[in-house]
Amino acid sequence: MVAGELAMHRILWFKIGGRRMHLLKLAGAFFVLAAILKVAEAAYNIFLVVDKINTATARPELIQQLFTWSMGAPYLFSGEDVLGVLLGPVASFLFWLGMAVVALMIYQSGKIVFPIEEYETQVGEHHRALIEKATKHYAYKKK
């Protein structure tokens, strides 16, 4: 931005029960709440899977009922099985944790500044004429 140039920000407001609320902040609050609930659900699923793993290790005859598959079934619940069973819940937990961070960024949109690279390039005369023609055409259509 050039010195002396004014920066304008447009804020959308939403009225609920006579109170004005910042629309982006309201949406961010819902996203944060949903993401935190999904993080909690994913953490719960990790604990469930670990409990199932402990049960399958202690009683291998239950492997088919707990997981419907196993590499060494029905006699052995191997380390590969443990890794394979845990991958999904851990990936889900990390995904929703990342979504919670993004939702928090949306909620805090008035306080967070995103660094965006800006640069200038020289526009050739041909392109400049096309841009001028397009802007004149657009201005004419708006009238």
C-alpha cells in the first residue's frame, strides 16, 4: 500500500435479538464449536480403538468380532494390525485439530493479519489497451 492511501474494510453485521453481531465472527464461533466437538469425538475414537486393541491382544478369539479383519486372524493380533487400526482415528484427530485451528483463525479474523505477497509487473501496451477497453465496456454496462 502506498503511503497516504486509505484502507477500507467491509464488515458484515447480523442482528440477533436486537444485538448486532459480526457475521464472520459468528460463523467462526460455530466452526470452532463444531471442530472442537469433532476433535473430542476423534479423541474418543482413539480411546475406543486402544481399548479394542487391548481386548484383542488379551483374547485373540474376539479379533473377528472387534475388527472384522486381522492379518494373523484368528490366533494373533500383530503390531501391523495395531498400526493399521490406529491410523484412521489418529488421522481423523489430526485433521479435526487442524480444522479447529482454521476455525479459530476465522473467528479471530479481525485480529489476525495474513501475509500476502504483493508485486508489480510491467504491462505491455497491447494488454493495457485490452484492460482499458474492458473497463470502459463494464462501466458502460453498469449505467
